[in-house]
Amino acid sequence: MKSLNEDQATSVCYRADSVLPQQLLCRKFSSQAPRLDPKQASRRKRLTLATYFSGAIGAVLLSAVGLRYYSRIKRKAAGIEDVMVEEYSFGRRAWLQKYRGYTLASIFHSQWRDIHSFDVREDDVWVVTFPKSGTTWVQEIIYLLMNDLDTEKASKTNIDDRFPYFEFPYLGLKAIEETPSPRLIKSHLPFSLLPNQMKYKKPKIIYIIRNPKDVVVSYYFFTLKFLKLVPFNGSFEDYCRLFTEDKVSYGPWWKHVSEGWKMRNEPNVLFLSYEDLQMNADKVIKEIATFLGKPVTDEQVDRIKKHCSFESMQQNKSVNYDWLKDGGLANKGVPFMRRGKVGDWKNHLSADIVKKMDEMIATKLPPDMIEHITDTLAED
């Protein structure tokens, strides 16, 4: 049989199987590939590349969809559910999520395991509040009591560095774990979502409550006017309505404070009210000092009051969160500490919202709690 060369093509015939005994199937082939026109070759190359790129993009998209679906299944298994609120415009992503009965910002969902397993120390001091209940004010009082009234250091060091926000990405749980004792830690989580070790390590916890009508006004101006981070496109009235419907971060308010009230008689818990601190600052500062084992004189109380006055803290860059403005995360024309007055809600809330708030208080809070916090809930 002839061998094939570059200039010669041979016809090779194959006999088909017995089904078609008379048919011959013949095919010509050559050792030399047919030459393509340069334009055709270029076109084929482009088509090939386009096919590869399309396949790669498709694979990436399928992977993304798969990962998103897997993430959704994983969150559901952990008891986390998305809360879709029309006024929060965040594309297809949910800004809020439901976890163990609480509505929380979705940025927390990836760290619940680390939060619950966090190593608590018995000499920790925690401030636990629903947001906008006097947290920063009490933090600064505690810091001075725990640091020999060092107002100079307090004025020079950012409060988030010396009294970190537990569940927030900055400083982060790892950095807090490595902080020397005694650690000062702030959290807006309710008792039921705090680290498991809280049940037997028994650190000192100061819980503060504030009239929810003032809370919602302050929360609105902080979250939606001061910060640039929250994608909310509703009105003030919408926000107040969502507050009463338990659809703001860390809500329901009534559930949060009811847990705090339930823990009030524990020896490692001090239950305070924002209104009492406003009206009886000397008494409350001494209560905090005694609770922390740091007794103070009247002269020291006066120094603390001066440093922690609303006017002083409003100008103090270590506590007024000006660094958020410098980083483009907050609006420069809006103060972090807006008014700090008891009863400011009367200048903002509609009759309908006031009615809903009163219904929430009357039907959701424990009766003995309502009776005890009459000053907090007072109209004046």
C-alpha cells in the first residue's frame, strides 16, 4: 500500500457491517490540513476565544449562584432569616436579618459562632444597652472611674479603642480577646445573644434603659442623618412605624429591655435609666462607682460630671465620632450628640406614633417593670 505524503491524498474505503453488505463508505483525507483564508482564520480565533470566555463567565455565574444558595441554606440552618423591608433599599440583599427573635443588621450574620464562644473574663466590665439609650455617656463615666479619673488620656484616645464595640467589625473580636484586663466592652446585643460564658463567668454588666419615644427620635437622627451607611429611603414617620413593628436593628425594643429587667437582681448587674442619670447625676455616678468597687468623693463626682457634661462631650473628639466624618462614613453637618434632652420626642412624634408606642409599652412590658420605671416613661 502506498504511503501518504504531503502532495498526495489517498482514498481509503471501509466495508460497512453486514446490515448493508453492498454499501461502501468512502472518505478522503489528507496529511495536509486545508489552508484557511487569513480573514477566516482570524474569525475562527475570535469565535474560539469568545466561546472560552463565555464558558468561563457562565461557570463563574453558576458558582456565584451556587454559593449564594449554599449561604442561604447555611444561614437558615443557623436560624437566620432575611427581613425584607421596602424602605431599606439595598438591592436584592436584605439589610436586616432575624436571629433568635431579634432584628439585626446583616453584617453580623457571619460572626455569631465567634460571638457566642467568646472568652469572657470575670473582671470584664460591660455596658449593655439598646442603641441611643445613653451608652456613650455611661461608657465615659465608667472609663474615668476605672482609670483614676484620667481625663487627659480619655480626651486623647478614641473611645472605640479604649471601650470597644463588641459585635462591630472594628476593633473586632480577636483584638478584644487580646486586650489586657480589666477590659471595658460595649454591646447593644440583648442578654440572650451575649457570649455563653456570661452565664457562669459573671463579669460586671451595667444595663441602661431610656424612654422609647426619645430612643426612636435619637435613633433616627443617628442612623439616617449622621451615618451614611444605612440605605433607608423612607420618612421619619416610616422609621417610627418600623420601630413599633420591631423592624429596626436590635429590635424589638420591648424584648431587649425586658431581658435587662429580668436580670436586674443579679449581683453582677446594675440596672440604670437614662432619665435618672439626667435628674440625679451625683447619686447615679456614686452607684456606678460603688458597683465597680471604685468609691469616689463629692469633688471627684464633680470632676466626672464636668468632663461628661453634654456640652463637653459634644466637643470632645474622642467621643463625638468625628473620625467617622473624617473617613467619609458620616455627614459633617450632623452632630453625633444632637440634643441629649429628656422629652425631646414631643417635638417630633405624631399622635399616631405616640399611640402605638403607648400600646407597645402597655402590652409588651412586664407590669412590675412599667411600675418601676415611671420616671423613665414620664411625659415631662
